[in-house]
Amino acid sequence: MTKNAIVWIREDFRIEHNPALSFASQNHKRVSALYIYNNKNFDKKREAQKWWLSKSLEAFEIDLKKYNISLEIIESDEIEILSKIKKNDDITVYWSKIYEPDIIAKGKKIRDIFIKNQINYKYFKGNILNEFQDITKNDGTPFKVFTPFWKNAELKYLNQVPSKVFQIKKLDKSFSFFKKTIEAKEILPNKNWFKKFEKYWKPSEIEAKLKLDELIKDKIHNYGEARDIPGVNGTSKLSPYLKFGQIHVESIWNKCDSLAKKTKGYRKYINELGWREFSYSLINYFPEMLQGNLRKEFDNFQWVKNDKFLKKWKQGMTGYPIVDAGMRELYETGWMHNRVRMIVASFLVKHLRIHWMEGEKYFKNCLVDYNEASNVAQWQWVAGCGADAAPYFRIFNPTLQGIKFDPEGTYTRKWVPELKNMPNEFLHKPWELEKKIQEKIKIMIGKDYPEPIVVHEQARASALEAFKLLRKN
């Protein structure tokens, strides 16, 4: 066993349930935590997550100091940095797995370099319930439908030996190995638009635990109904903490499983964890879906290129209040309510017939909880071109969606304040309100708030016609 250890931190900014960090501290005299910031993975692609990453590093550094473990941040390529470690450095390198094909491929290259250079290394299961390759049909092929996948995956996890408790040992003194390091604040985006995120989020392990406690105490029993109402605080808001590993999915599972009374809300929430597992399975068995449609017949679909409409959608200026509310919430907070994500996604790919990859790319840049597997899988689910997808002809009516899920306008008025005086009856179809009443309440449609950029009935008919042509080809 070497004297020193480096724990390569990637998406595991936590002390609790961190097997790599625990193993290193228990088996080595000196431990350094290393984060390699590769700008190619973030710049002009994941701007919102630069903020979350920077704040996460700051919080994690404070937590690690309590154990005399230093956090070293280096801006470079992962292979370039890790290949510099030599045998006589007397170092073992540890890390936890990430389940994205490109990252797995790079990990294999790093492993080969370590073998060649005679560097000791060990990697651990990542932030997942089951290794994706462990969940297949009886014939060894992967699942493409969620329900049988999750039935098998849940049973597999329940039958596993429970994970041991991973304890981090406080070391005698800190240890630093690298010379050219950077500070966490140097990762922040150049533009200051992200500063408003600080009103809504506290990226830290402590906050993740508080969110989980709130879920168990106040939300999970009514989660089945409340999660669909964007005007109430009914979702867990744990997704960005899961993405960056400020909490492990097993910790969430165990907390939920400890409930004495397991309601429908419990089942609905557990199924959300299942969709996350399913998405990881899909992108690893079908990595081609990261670059295009899983269902190849959609390669011939008649998408429309319309930069003007795409910009209106991004700005939250489509003229459909529930859509615009969602897009504005996204830009303001780096997050969007899940029900509204489906509504805005459906509007983009079906009302505007703009390619789902344009939406996926924008979400990738703006979401603090961006997860490659979930984002791609969910966009293809809405577009109808993915696994177990919603049928393309299922086209949300944004007016009816608003009326059904935000009847009092709590959510819509918050994010589209121009409509604060609009009567409930017309809130989700403001263009139908008489002009004289618009004047009276001082909100003129077409001036203070836009007319709808497309007419629902016409857009729906065009989308269905395009789908018919696809089926004929």
C-alpha cells in the first residue's frame, strides 16, 4: 500500500456515502482530493453548471479541511494531468464511476496509462443503484420499456447486500501533490446572469440533506399529485444535488424506504429514481441516441428550421403563458418544474416542429441539474423518437395544460408578471379577452404581451400531417 492517495473527484462532492474517499482515508496516511476542470466540457455548453460547480467546490473544500484532506483544483485535460503521476510518487489513485459513454471511454484510457506506468488505482461504483449492465432481459438484451426495466431493477437492488457505512477518517496532516492549481471562483461564467441563482440555491452537501429531510417530512405523501402543480412547492428539488453527487441515490432510497407508511406519493417518487436508472441504461446500450434519434425512422421527419421562433421560445415570448412561464423560470433559476418541462418541450417539437436537439442543447446550457442521460432520454420521450416514448400524436394543448395544472395562475403570474391583472378565465388564453377590458386592466395583447406565435389548432394539424408522412416513408 502506498503512503499517499489521490481521490479524483468528479461528481461526488460529499462526505457521506463516498466509498472512494472513505477507502483512501482508511488506508493511507495522506490524502488529496483532486478536481480536474476541463473547460471543453463546460464552455458555451453548460454555463449554468459552471456556477453550481464553483460553489460546490468551495463548500466541499471546507468540508474536507475538517478531515485534513486538501482539495486541489486544476484546469486541464484529465489524461494530461493523470499521466504525469509516476511510480516513484508513491501514490494510489481512487475514483467513482460516471455512467456516460464518453467519460467511460476516457476512464479506460486513463486506466491503461496507470497500468503502463505501474500506478496503483481503484475505482468504485458511482452514484447509481444498480450497475446498468446488471439489468437485462433473460436473454441478455437491454430493456427499451421502462416498466419491465424498473420491475427488474428494483428487485435486483432490494436483493443486494446492503451497502456498508462508509466512514471518512480524519488524517494527521494535509497533503498536496500538484503545483499549478486554481481557485473555485475562477470557474464562474464570465457573464453575471448566474448571480441570481444564489437566491434559489445553496450547492452543498448540508443543503442536499435538508432537501431530503423536507421531502420525507412534508412532501412525499402528496408527491403523486403535488409534483404536477407548478404553483406549489411539491417537488424534491434534489436533482442538481444528485447530479453533482452532493447526495447519493442510495441515501435517498434508504430515507424513503424508512417511511412507516408508504403512500402513492412514495411510489411515484421511487419511480422517478427508476427513470434516472433507465436513462443511464439507455445511453450506454444505445449510445447513438446521444447524437440522434433512437428510433431511426425519425431521421426522415420534417423538422422546421425557424430561428425566430426558436428565439421566442428561449425568451419565453411565445404568447402561450404556461410555456413562457417555464422558459422564464429556467433562465432565472437554472431549473424548471418537471410538468412544465414536458409542456415547453412538446411545444417546441410539435407546435413549432423544431428539432428536439435544439431544445436539448438549450436545456444543457441553462439547467443546473443537467444530466446527459436524463436530458437526452426525456427530450426523445417527448418527441416520440426515443425508448418507451410518448406517441408523437400526443400533442399537449398549452392552453388546457395551463388551465389544468395552474388554474389560479400562481405559477404563471409569478414568471409572467405582465399578466398579473388578467382574469383567471383568460389567463391561459389572454388573446380572447375583449380589447376594451385589456385596456381597462392595462395589458394589451400584442403590445404588453405577445400574440401567440402559432395557432394551436393549425400547429397541431401540421404536426400530425408531418407524422403521417413519416409513417408512409
